[in-house]
Amino acid sequence: MTAVPPRPLVLGVETSCDETSAAVLDGRNRLLGHVILSQDVHEVFGGVVPELAARAHLRKLDAVVDEALTRSGVTLGEVDVLGATAGPGLIGALLVGVCWTKAAAYALGKPMIAVHHMEAHLFGPVLEDAEAEPPFVALLVSGGHTLLLHAESWGRYTLLGETRDDAAGEAFDKVAKLLGLPYPGGPHVERAAREGDSRKHRLPRPMLRRNQTPDSPDYYAFSFSGLKTAVVELVRALEEQGTFAAERNDVAAAFQAAAVDVLASKTMRAVEETGCRRVLVGGGVSANGALREELARRLGADGRLFHASARLSLDNGAMVARAARFRYDLGEVSGAEATAMADMPFPGLHRRTA
Ligand code: KG4
Ligand code: ZN
């Protein structure tokens, strides 16, 4: 006979973009079972098609939850708390997870928690490293968001900076497309960059100037669309010269070096201003080895860098279950009014006052 896992058992459901995922955590936040199904329907379009994403979630979510429960050795009826990503994300995709979870919670008479996707990314690393707890400076870099926060404690976050245009992951995806690499572009750009020389071409570092001071409005802000335009122009010039194919990896390396420099420099500004030498990097782009290495290098021996494995950096149900558990412990249960919100406000996030 197997021992009954400690309660509460939390089911997390993630459908905000193009991963259909579900996971079960036990009462000690141990991951019992986890399934992540990446939709491949988008590959031929070179980006996520929202309508197709929603339809694919609808087709697969039942099976994904079933498999996560089976791997956990838990039945749906034994689950105590159900959490689903309610936003931000693609509205049609979010609605599938929220409606499924709401219906299941209602049928089972169990509480449901509407989870914020980016808060969930903050909980990725702590699933694998119990020390990845606030206080920390958090750099959240995904396909839709680029946020620099100071997390004083779980649920208390100060927003230092965010992107003014494209997200970091979006920039990786757009540059991949320009270089003729498949979607999602991040890992392909990283691989190409490893083979290239970042010093062959110098690309701009948007919003990063040495003379900025903490009271400058751009001190912590990010912008990636200008960097992408610079890559467009560089690719065009190399094509005209007929050297694009030979220099493709160098362009990938120059782009990655510029993006990593901006991300790491602004993060280190936050480390200096807050005096907090603990840094967490989360979201899909945190799977990037060059970004992690640069952050670790700049933090030095007296700093700590927390990040999750690639599996828990990218979208997943486990982080959603963990964030749901946190909100559940605070008594923040959603009722029948729970709904999906494409631009859901980040709970507990306050703007920095300079
Ligand atoms: O967090 P995530 O899985 O989904 C969103 O919440 O958006 O992040 C996906 C993003 C994509 O833009 C993808 O290209 C990027 O993360 N990404 C990477 C890497 N792996 C994934 N970017 C750079 N380097 C990587 N190794
Ligand atoms: Zn994400």
C-alpha cells in the first residue's frame, strides 16, 4: 500500500499560450506528476496562432490532466485545490483552462484559484531549490513580458521596470524568423549564437546609457523593437554583400550579446539600488545559458542566482499549482466570478516611487 500524500493536493492548469500543461503538488509542495504538451500546430506559421492555440487546448486538456493525475497516483476527486492561469495571455487559450478548472471545481465542490501567469513564473525556481525564496530581485523574461521586480516577500512586489514595446522572448522569436530559424526562436538563436562571434557586429543596447541615474525614467526600462530593427538592417546589408549565410551565426551572437547585456545591466542596477544580491530569473528566456552565465558572472561569489531547469522555466502547470497554493494559503479563493483576463493585473505589485 502506498502512503497517502500530505494535503492539500493542488492541481495546476496552464493554457495561457501554446503549452497545455497540468501538475499535482502535494501538501509539502512536492511535484507528484507533471505533463507539458507543446502544441506543434504553430510551427508552420512561425508564431502562435491564437485561435489554433485555443482549439488545441480544448482538444487536449482533458487528456493532459488525466495523465498528470495518473502519474501522481491521485484521482481528480482527491484533489483539494484547483488552480488555473487566468491571465495574462491569449484570451481564447486562457478561457479553456479557466472554464475547465471552474467547472471541475464546481462539480467537486472544491476551491478554485485564478493564478497570474507571471507570478507563477516567480514560483518556478522554488520548486527545485527551497532557497529560491524572497527577498530577491526578479527578472521575468518571457514571450509576452519583460519585468524587473524587487520581491520583498511572496506577494509583495515592487515593479522597477518593464518593456516599452516588445518582450525579450518576442525579440528572440522575431530575430529567429529574420535568420530563417524555426519557432519558438529562443533556443535556436542561442544555438546559432554559440557557433558565432558576437564581436563581428556591434548592435545597439536600447535604453541603456551609462549616464542614466536611478531617477531617470528609463533607468530600469527595456525596449527591444529598436534592437530588432537594427538586426533587420544588418541582415539586409549582409544579404546585399552576399555574406548573410556565412555570417548568420555572428548576427545571432551579436543580437544575443546585446539583449543579454541590457537585461543583465538593468538587473545589476536593481541589485545595487536595493542592496539585495539575490537574483531570480524566470520565464522562458531564463532558459538561455548566456543570460544565466552573465548574471552569475556579474553577481560574483557573494551573490546568489536562482533559476529553474528549462522544463520549469518554460510555461508549465507545476508553477501554476505552486502559485495557487500560495494564494490558497492566504484565503484568496475565486468564486463563480473567476474569469480569464488577457491583461490581468499582477497581484501585490506596486510601482516604485523614485
Ligand atoms: O514563459 P514562456 O514559455 O511563455 C510565455 O509566457 O511567453 O516563454 C517563451 C519564450 C519564447 O519567446 C521563447 O523563444 C523564449 O521564451 N525562449 C528562449 C529560450 N528558450 C525559450 N529565449 C532565449 N533563449 C532560450 N534558450
Ligand atoms: Zn510564460
